[in-house]
Amino acid sequence: VVADPGRVIVTSGFTQGLGIVCHTLVAGGAKRMALEDPWDPDARLIIARAGLEPVPIEVDEDGIRVDELARSNADAVILTPAHQHPTGVVLSGERRTALLAWLRESEAIAIEDDYDAEYRYDRAAVGALQGLEPERIVYAGTASKTLAPALRLAWLVMPRALMDTVRQEKSLADRGTARIEQYAFADFLTRGELDRHLRRMRVSYRARRDLLLEALARELPEATVHGIAAGLHATVELPPGHDERAIEAEARRRRIDLEPMSDYRLSDTAGPPTILLGYAQIPEPSIGVGVREVAAAVEAARRVA
Ligand SMILES: Cc1ncc(COP(=O)(O)O)c(C=O)c1O
């Protein structure tokens, strides 16, 4: 990431950062912003409320469909190239090249949401796109996955030309992110504590992920698990015929809070039945028991259908 201090702005979470960048783009005349489908439906609301038309673009096993993006007439795109949220796919090398070409040709802006890059387990690190085109890509990082979402601490690394407007938008939003937390975070960083914390948590999350995979292979052998090389959740695809909503309801009766993929689908196109299982907060001894309950919920939902 090309991140000299003159282009960094601290925000109260990525959520605020996205709104601020959208307002900045609108001020520059942007009309349409593309976003990955599936993605967080709140992002679509943030984009729309800033006055941009949100344009969902399909994600397949290589990441966002850049050919569709090129046809969309969008002025900007927001994407999660290192670990797509929520499918977990990585933007392929070919698509990265095509995306950069599209950005240059159409003079568009990309927001690279790098929300969980710090948690990578058995895959080589994926370089940030921003370093390849720093005047066209906004890099967005957050402490929400590495430390805690309650901290509300995130950062944007901006193209220089947008810096003045983004600073003004941030000031109008809240006069600046809480400074006491920023000083504490800076101290944590400079003492090397964040690195130590990440090294420790990587081992711990990887162990939880491995237990989750073992339990899924045992309890739900018909499932295909995706997106597990990084991040803090697994995407579990079930054979056709399963009903995501019925599984969610049955799981809730068993005190399991899982998310159906349909919560994230922005257009009407239905994909294979898929559930999302987060493992960041589940202690190791509870993972096998939890997956047994998930399997029971899948079976109960199938019987009801
Ligand atoms: C795709 C994605 N981007 C960014 C974030 C972080 O948002 P925030 O910094 O507002 O907590 C999350 C959630 O943690 C997320 O799922």
C-alpha cells in the first residue's frame, strides 16, 4: 500500500469511511457505484443515501465479473479482492489485471475493502491492489476484525486528488474520530503489540477453523466448504433442495446463530443453498457440539420441506 501520511484519513469504522468516500465521489460528479453481489446489503443503502445509484455485479469463483463491470457504466466500484465478503473467493490474477485496465480506461475509482487480510492461514499473502494504482484506488482497512468492532477505528488511504474533499466530508460528519482511542492504538502499534496479537490470534483462529472443517466433514459430509484460506468465517454450500431460511430457523431453535447467503444476495438470482458459519468467537471445545447442532438443523429443515 502506498500510504504516506498525507493520504491517510482515520474514520469511525469502515462503515463511516464508505459513506464519506461516496459523498466525496458525488461531489466530483459520480453517478453510479458498482458493488459485489453478494455483499452486505447495508453497503447498498449507504451508497444510495449518498446519492449514487448502486449497481450490483455478480461474483463468481474468480471474484467480481470485471466484464460486467465494464458494461455497467459505473463511475466507481467497491470490492473485497483479497477475500470476498461473504463468499471468500480471491480476485484472480487475470481479473486484477482487467480491473486495473478498466479503472485506467474509464477513469473510475475503486474502493479496496481489505477488512480481514490480516487473517490468512494457508495461502500466500495477496498484495493490495492499491499499490498498483494509488491515484485510482482507495485502500480501506479496519481494526474491527483484528481487535474489536466496538473500537470503531478504521483508515482510508486516498488518491491525492480526493484528499481535500474527503477531509472536509469527515470533518462535517463528526469533526474527527475519537483521539484517545487513536493514541492508544498508535501506542499499541509502535510497541509491536499489534503484530504480536495478530501472530497469536492467527494460530488460535486457524485451530478453530481446522476444528470447524473436521466437524463439518464428519457431521455434514454432503456439504462443500468454501472461502476458508482466510478470514473468520466459512461458506458452507449444501446440495440442491435445501432451504436456507428453514435451516436458519431450525438453527435458531437450537441456539445457533448462522446466516443464510440470501441475506447477502442483492439481486433476485438464487444460487446454491449456502450458510455462513463464523468461528471467531466460538471456543474450541464448543465447535464440534455446535456443528452437530447445525447438522441437526439441516436435517430437521429437510424433513419439514
Ligand atoms: C466486508 C466488510 N468490510 C468492512 C467491515 C468492517 O466494518 P467496520 O470497520 O465499520 O466495523 C466488515 C465487518 O466487520 C465487513 O464485513
